[in-house]
Amino acid sequence: MANLQVATLAGGCFWCIESAFNSVEGVEKAISGYAGGEKADPTYEEVCSGNTGHAEVVQVTFDADIISYREVLEIFFALHNPTQLNRQGNDVGTQYRSAIFYHDEAQKAEAEKIIAEITEEKIWPDPVVTEIVAVNNYYDAEDYHQDYFKNNPQNQYCSMVVAPKLAKFKKTFASRLRSDA
């Protein structure tokens, strides 16, 4: 029986993060969604306005007997720049912030630990600005956002931004990928 756990992570546009995690061994599913805002059941357009307080997130359901929460966080930090406040590249606004929405105190402690290590090791030249907050007001994104990159590889954003990031990710984490990835 699987030891399923959930991580909710915000690292800019959810299309890249979701696509990467869906190719990782031990990940049961990665779902694009929204978390951290005030409005109930927001739409993509409302979240993109920056007025709901939500971040674009990916909710990752994983088997902790195959991949640990720590490893999930290591992948997360390799997929985005955690030093950019309220942005990732050309995507600007609080909806693109870097955040770990923890589900319990153990996740909170592990998130704090890895950020302290990243900071101490000076992996990034600038300070890490990733928020660590309890998961709240999570909603799945609309169906058309699920598996977006896989279903829309011809989309200009996908071909120019997502595809290169995924190629780099797959090279770096080749040993962690599912055989069908």
C-alpha cells in the first residue's frame, strides 16, 4: 500500500512545475491549482489579475516510500528561482511568488531546514524569498490547465519557456524520472 503524502508548491507558472513533477518516479499525480488567497473558487483570470491573493501552485501527491518530501523540495528548488520576489522571469505578480504551502508541522520544519541550507551554502547570490505558510484556500485550476504542456506543446510560452526548463530538468534529474517520462 502506498504511503501517499501531499505537497503544495508555488514556483511561478504552474505549467512547468506540474509537467516536471508528473514525470518523477513516485509522484502519483501533480495538479495545477491556486492557493493562499482570499476568494473562494477563483478563476484563472481572477488569479492572473493579482487581486485574489492566490498563487499558481502545483499540488503533488507522492509515495513517500519512493520519494521523500525532502526530495520533492529539492526538485522544486531546481525548477525555479527562489530569490525572485513575486515573479518568475517575465511572469510578474504575487500569483507567481515562490511559496511552500505546508500541510503539517513536519513539512514546515523540512521546508525551513532546506531554505536554511540553501542560504548557508550560498547556492543563490541573492536571498531566498520563498514563503513558508500553511496551505489554505486551495482550489484545482480549470481542466484545461491540467497537463497543459503535454496537450499544448505548440503554444508559444510552452515552446519558448517550458520546454527548455523541462529539458534541463530531465537531464539533471534523469535518475528520478519514470520510465515513461
